[in-house]
Amino acid sequence: MEYKILMKNDIVKLFNDLTNDYKFYAPTKEKGNIVFKEISNPEEIELNYLNSKIPPKDVLFPQKETIFEYRYEGKDVIIEDRKDLDDKILIFGVRPCDAYSFKLLEDFFAFGKVQDEIFLKKRKNSTIIGIGCNSPRHSCFCTSVGGHPFQKDSMDLFLVDLGEKYLVEAISEKGKNIIQKLSWLLDAKNEDLQKSQELAKKSEESITTKFNFDLVTKILGDNFEHPVWQKISESCIGCSSCTFLCPTCTCFDVIDENDEYNHRGRRIRIWDTCQSCLYTLETSGHNPRPDKIQRCRNRIMHKFSYYPSNYNCLGCVGCGRCIIACPVNNELRIIIDEIIEIEKKEESEKVNA
Amino acid sequence: MTESSLESKKNNKDWEPKIIAFLCNWCSYAGADLAGVSRIQYPPSIRVVRVPCSGRVNPYFIIKSLTDGWDGVIVSGCHPGDCHYISGNLVARRRFAILNELLEFFGIEPGRVNFMWASAAEGERFAVLIRKATEIVKKLGPNKKFEKKW
Amino acid sequence: MGIESQNNEIQNKIREIARDLLKEKKVDVIIGYKKGTLPLVSQPIIIDKEEDIDTLIWNNLCYVNLAKYLVPRVPKLIDPEKGNLKVGIVSKGCVGRALIHLASEKKINLNEITIIGIPCNGIINRQRIEMEIGEQEILEVSISGDNIIVKGEDFEKTFPFEEYMNELCKVCKIKSPPSISKFPNLCVGDYQEYSSLSTDFKDVTEFEAKNPEEKWEYIKDSLSVCTRCYACREACPMCYCNLCFVDQNKPIWFGKTTDISDIIVYHLIRAMHMAGRCVACGACSSVCPMGIDLYLINRKLEKIVKERFNFTSGLDPDILPPMVDFKMEDAEEFMLEED
């Protein structure tokens, strides 16, 4: 495995070398929020950040995306598919939890007979440069979902922040190609590798939030109608901040927009949320999830019970964004504690019986 | 509206604004009709939508017209006290007051969206007010702000 | 009295009143705030047991408008045997206003609620503090003297409370809930009669003096990060429509995308629907995940209804709100007239 060194001052050089071949996406500050946007000026790249507000899934699965466009010519309707799906995309600065979320998104969009061409083509053409987390937040829990602050899954290049420089490691063929392109990268020394291992260990030990999700999945499977859901959903206001900032949430709505004056239109998809009361409203007027309690329950079941059944892995990457975003502090840690209480209460009842 | 058609509109000296006019059936629409029958000339910039009463005009109509690319909007009804449905125009007047203040607050130039009263006997007045509104919108230029760009 | 001691006093008062109300069975549940698990949040809770009373707190982070838990679209607090539960709500001024305004729209029954009034001393502007701290994790927030102390792993910053309050709190004139003569037993704790309120809207007039291009650029710039999550709509007690205008599809009026035109239209029309109804609680700005501050729009709404119709929302459940009323003498200076 070849290790290289990238000086932080050379990020502009990296950008200039890669921007001709790739659409370059990196974290940048927008009205005080860190978001992943296409960069045209390398000075805008933000290197000092914990994690972005909106996850990098926004690059490959944006809030609004055109599926196809159509226009009228006389009596004919001409449909134009997307032409930009073969463009090469580079996403710089992705944290391990978000990189892992790309795998979960792939699982979802490639499931079954209908493959989502738009997402999968873009994913195939994208290169991910990830950065390890030196100081995870108190709300992060990637180690509880099978992850690690220095995990390299789904990345093509992995960087470790050593202060004034990054340690660069190629993970995939795409990564090796990039290292070849950036021939000016310096070779790494043994002490750089050692520091990287120390940082990894320190980072893992600093994670304070830990859950036993196997137990949670088991409890959820048996307790769909348990009265604890009433308590869990009481303070929720259905604001959908949790679903909008979640790296693995994939629900979308499809809308046709018409521009009659110019005889054209387009079909787009936009993010939808299971926390909206209209989410399951059917045209008959029947709504299988009319109340907040069912919608709150659905989100937890989806991430920690249905995903393991359907995909054999948890639907959560442990980024902690939902914990920070919830305006009524009805956060995941409290919910999981309540769920585990069910088991504890049952155990104590068995003992007392 | 595409970017190129907008540019050509701006540069064209003969650009005529496209204004959508919601006219109440009993007073303003009849007033417009009278202006026509009396051969009173006024600029052909307005496209008329007949509504039963100015109180029928939902603020959504006005905003949607702006997002669809119309350069100006006019809503015209009966004078207060003369509404065919007694108080429709009074309800509308409050609505328009709020909408007007908010549009101005958001930075839509005053004069793009106009409200007026014109009765069935006021053909001349109708033409004068349309002329005035067209002048204002022509000076403001094409509507660039709310347009949805693809 | 320093802010800390004010908070302690308010907190003790809340617990005392709540305990009495529950003990004497005047209410079945109490809705209040609990300490949050993260430094800059608080948690709304619904308690019905006396032993939970001591979890009720008051700190300057109680930004959620609790009236939201009583509006039509939210599950009703009902007991299968008792019927509608009687509710006691810990109310700062804006929460009380919201409850009274909802009563004027006939959406809640004031006989079924008890307003536990408190003299609110302002809410911390958490979005602004998070933005100024930037990309460092905040571990602790406390009040000391007249300052907010924010601590992280390797930093400590001080912010003057008066400056870092919510913008709406800075100009708030209704700090404790309004009392209503028709319902003498509605409020306990702190409450006040409000007869005439000053009409100083300097902050709004300053913005209005700009030319249209500057206004548009400012609004466009501050709203451009909106992700259309509708957290502002869900946090607002006045947004209780079963089908919101953005969700209508027969016909589709306005787009739901993040194009700037769609974003501005959504906020413009939502503001229009709030005319005469907004109680300036600031919850919409506090819950926004992207940190957008809508205070200027909310202030403008108050100015419009005060100047045109001499109306302030949430003071009297019997006065008709301005948008469901009309008068022959309404001002029409904005109308197009012949020269």
C-alpha cells in the first residue's frame, strides 16, 4: 500500500489538477452552514469542519433532480433523458459515516428488478476522497453501527489530518489513478503512519455514545404495538428535520412541472419525508399512518428493524445529525434508551414472577 | 422563460409588457367592454381573465402569474359599496393591502401589481388606468425576479 | 436581579403552581419544558404525575411554542373515559398570545386550559451562537451575570445576553401572557392586562427604506439555503391546515423544489397567511436546521396589522382577526388612481 503526503497548502494545486476531469464537490460554508457544493474557486473549500449540515448524499441524490424533460413540437412529444449522467464526479472531504451511507444508498437504489439508473450511473462515475475523524462529536456513534471514525469503506482515497498535512492512502483503482495523476505528492514517512494510527486509536476511544443495536433490532421486532411509542412520540412536532439531514433517508416524491408558455415540461423528484402527515395518504382518502405515533415509530422501525430484515445491515450510519437537528430534543439516544427499557422491564418482571 | 428570450426582450426597444388583468364581471369587465365599444384606444398589453367578483381573486393567482413570467398584474373590481355581491370587494381590498405590502417588502417593484376600481359606466377611466399601468410596467422592464429558471 | 436568579425564581414558581394544579386536580396534564440533552436545546414534556414536577425547568432555551401541542392537526389529549383532558401550559407571553389567538379562531376551548403565566426574560439566539462558534463542538452553555458562557473542549466564549437574544425577544412588549376579563380563571402565575402597545417599528422601517433591488438581494441571500423541510411550518402553532398550500395538487400552485423562485414564493405566501395571526414567538427561526432567521418578516407582519387595522394578535379572543373582517373605511392608498 502506497502512502503519500498532501500538504494542506497544496489543496489548491489538487483542485487545479483535477477540476478539468471531474466535477469537483467539496465542503464549503453557506450562510454559516457547511454543505457540499460544486466548487469553482478553491479558496472556498472548507477544511476545518466537524461534519456538514446536509450530508454528501445531496451530491448524488439532490433535493431536486430532473428525471427527464419533454417538449411539444407540433403534435409530437419529444422526451429528453438526462445527458449529464456520464460526467465524472469527485467528492472531497467525506467523513467515514457519510461514505458508508453511499453503500446503503446503492443497496436501496439497486434493489429488485427496477434499478434507479440516475443514481447508480452517477455513483459509478463518482470518486470519493474521504477524511478520517480526529475528534468525533459527542452525538456520533459510528462504532455502534459497525463503523469506525477511520473506516475506509466506499472510499477511493483516504486522508488522515496530521495537522499541517494529510496522509493519503489509495483504497481502490480510482484512488490509485488519482495518486498517479498527482505525481507531485510527497512520500509518507514512518512517523506519519504512526501518528495516523495513534489518531485512529484516540478517536475511537473518544466516542462516548454507544448502543447495542442487535438487542434493539430484536426488541423492535417483538414490540410494534407497545405503549412505549406513545411516550416516544409525544413531544415530536413532525418537523422532518431528522429525515432531511439523514444520510440514508431516500424517500422522494415525483412531480411533473409544466411550462405551457414555452411548450415544455419536466418530471422531477424531490425529497419527501415519512414524518409528513400526507406521506401515506392514498387517493381513496385512507391514511394508514394518520397519527404522529405511527410516523415516529415508522422511522425507528425502518432504520433499525426493516433495514436489517431487507438488507442484512442497519439503516443508520451513526452520524448523529438527527440528534443535533431535533428542535424538541426528542433525540435518538433517548428513544433507544426507552426501547431498551422495555427489555429491562420484561426481565425484571420475569425475575419477580 | 429561457434566459435568451429574456435578454432579447430587454434589448428590444419595442418590447410591450404582458399584463394579466383579473376583471370583475359586473363592473370592470363591463367597463372594459364599454371602452371597446366607444373605440377608446388603450395599449394592447393586457390579457383579460373574467372573474365573478374581485373577491374571487385569490392572492395565489397574482403570485402564480408572476412566477409564470407575466410582467404585470392588474386586479380590478367595483367601487366599494357597489359590489354586486355586497361586500366581495371590501374583503378583497384588505387582502390586496396585505399582499401589496408584502410584495413591496420582498423587493418586487411597486407598480408591477396594481389594484383599481372601475365601474361599468367608466370606459374612459378604465382606459386611462390601463394606460397608466402599462407605462409603469414598461418603465420597470421585464419581470426577472420570480421566474422559475430551468 | 441577575438573569440567573430571575430564572431560578421563575422555575420555582412554575413547579409550585404546577404542583398545586395537579394536586387539586384542576388540570390533568401539565405541558412544560425539561432540560435538554444537548447544550442549546430544551425538551417540551407532558407530565401527569406529581413526582415528575421537578423536571420542569425554565432556562432561556425554551424556544418551542407549546401552543403547538393543542392545535387541530396534533393528536388531542383525550382520555377514553374522561374525554378532553384539562391542560395546564407553562406560558411565556407569546405562548399565551398563541393560545388566545387560537381561541379567537375557535380552534381551542379556553375553558379546558389553564395558562401558567411566567415573565419571560428572553430566549437565547441559538442559531447565531452556533454560527459564531463555528465548527467546534459546544459542550456547555450557562448564564452568568448578564452573559452567556459557552464552553467547548478547548475554548470558552462569552456573549452578552442582551445582544445575543432572539431578535424578536429584543423588541418584545408582551413578556407575560395577556389576561382576559371574560375568563378570569384562565391565567395563574404571572399575567398582565395589555391595553395600548407602542408602535415602534424602527427595525422594519430601516429595511423598508432600501430600494427594491437591495431588498430582493437581502431576502434572496438569507433564504437561499432553505431546504424546504417545512420545520418552520410544523413548529408554528398557527399552521394547522389539514392540507397546506404547497401540498395541494389540484391544481399545483407552487413548486416544492429548492429553486430560489420556489423558496421565496413559499415564504412569501406563508407570511401572507400569517398576517394578523403571527404572535412573534420566533419558534420558526429557532427550529430551522439551516439557521434562517425570519424575524424581519414577522416584524413586518406585526407592523402591517398594527398600522392598518390597529390590531395585535392574541390579546382578545372576541375581536375578529383583521383578515376575516372588513370595514367600509379601510385605507386604499395603494390603489391605482387617475392623475
